[in-house]
Amino acid sequence: MVNRISLQIVLLTGALVCSAVAKDAISASVSNFTLATPTVSVNGNPVAPGTFAVGTIQLWYEVHAYQFTAGTLATFDLSLQDYQPSTAGQAPNYPVTLSVTQIGGTSITLTPVPSSFPVSGLGWSGISTVTVGIPVSTASNSALAADGTDLVGNLKLSTVTAGSKLDTTTNVQVHVRLVHPTSCLRLYDFMTTQDLSTSVSSLQVELFKSGPKAGMTKGTTPPQLSNDLLIVNTCVSEEVFDLMVQNDSSFQDQGANSVFMFTKSGSTDPLTLEIADFGAGTPKGNNHCFGSLHLPGGDSMLVTNHLSLASLPAAQLPLGSFGFSGLLAVAGTGCPGIANTLAIPNPASLSVPFSISQ
């Protein structure tokens, strides 16, 4: 539920696919991806991360946003090893200083740490952690915000030691591709106790056993409930929408302010939601329809509706479960309005099974 960044990382390893003219060569592999996990392939065939380069290694990432954001996109480890692809050719003159440097365009930055290694001989290995970043100049360039924009950066391995005879023809090419999202809003519907402390997945319905209300619904266990709608904006831009809360007809609002609205900076997972993270909510009376709500990019909104079971004949209860839902509509279209295509799922539905106590 955060910005996802798209990178293609291609390792061109001529030392591994050509007839080696040097006795020793540097092989390369990539692994330990953080912030974003790419799909890895060699010559178009999927492989496990960390496979040694044979031909071309490609790592594919995608940035789902309407524009690039300045800062760190991802990191990965570039593992290097001195091996012997052939016994033909002249042996290297060790020690050899190996460097990893960015060449060519700077629309993205590739920063290897360390960027220099002392290669001692056959069997030597080392790891450089490469940080992939987007410069401010790239993020602020409106010409680079089009859907499908592809930014390219290159890393080159080379030996600083003159006449080393160590083969270092591996290059790293990084592509950062912008993909405009088709769905920014994530909508969740779930039930809790009224204080939002406990998740509720099923209910027990109690009936009056005697008296004038015999056979009528008395309440539920737990008795006080909240139908909760969580909206998370996974994109960088603000989204505006209408919202409709729909409860099962067997329930009634609890109190004069049964509905509260909360907002939170940052994304939220309904499975780990902590109401304390949202701060004080805003009472919304018994309103179930909201127009033109603004949710900044990356932030979350929570709407809670305090409920209790209405008093009605047991025969009027639905079969087996209660149904609840929330709908995000295009701003200004009201309730139910025109479904907002940037939201998934939409509507968000909740089914709560129940049993009648005997």
C-alpha cells in the first residue's frame, strides 16, 4: 500500500558468453533487493535472484505513480567474484584494483558502495550495495511524467590497474519505467466492537424468550458494534471522491453521533489497524453519505458507524448472515452515485454470519 518503483536492471556479461581470452574474469550476480523486488530473468527466462550472469540478467521493476518522486527508489547487492572461465590466455597480474562507476546519462543515479575493490586473485569475491535514486531535476521535469517514460542509467566494471589482464566486460543497465496507475484507492469494509478494539467475524443473536416481545430480537453478542470503512490512497496525488455507507437493514445507528471520520498520514492495513494512530475523530451525526472527500496521496481515512441490532421479529432476519458495504463514487455524483474506477474493490462488501441462541 505505498509508491511502487519500476526498475529494469540488465547485466551484460560478455566475459561469460564469449570465448575467454583471459585466464581469469569477474562474474557478477544481483540479490538482496530492498524497497522494491524485481522480476529477474536471463535472456528472457525467469531465474532465482542471485543467479550468476550468463548472457543478460534483467531485473524488472515498475513505478506505479503519475510522476517520479525524488529520492531513493531501491537498493540491490552486486556480487562480484574472480573465477576462471578458461585456462587459455595470460594470467592476470595481481593485485588488481576493480572499480564500479556510473557512466552515460544521469536521469537516475546509481551509487555503489564500495565503488572500488582490491582483487587479490582467483576465488576473490566482494559485494557492492547499489542505491538507485531519482534526482530532483528528473522528478520536477513535467516532460518525464508521461505514462511509460523510461529512464536509463548504466554502471560499468573496469580495472584501474594497467595491463591487469583481468576480464571485466560486465555492465549494469538500469531502466526506471513510470506506469500510471488505474486504481489508487483501496477500500476495506470490516466489523469491530464499538471501541474498535476487537475484530468481529461472527455474531450471536439473542431473542426475548417470554413476554410481549417473545420471538423478537433482543441484541447480539458482542452487543455494541461498529461497521468500519477504511480508504487508503496508494498514489502520490490527492484523490477526491464521494462515499456511501450501507448497513444491513436489521441494524440501527447507535446514538446521535453514530458516525465518526478519522484521517491518518501514511498507509494503513486493516489487519493491523490501531485507532490511536488516527487521533481524535470528527463526529458526523448519522450521516451515511459524504460528498467530495479529499484524501492526500499515501494517506488513510477511516469511517466508523456505531450500530446495534434493531428490535424486529426473528422471521425478518436474513438467512445466515448480515450484509454491509461501502461505495466510493465519483466526486459530486452523490449516493449511490457513479462508481469511482480508481477504487478497488468497489463496492467493498462485508458478510457477517450469525446464529440464534437457543
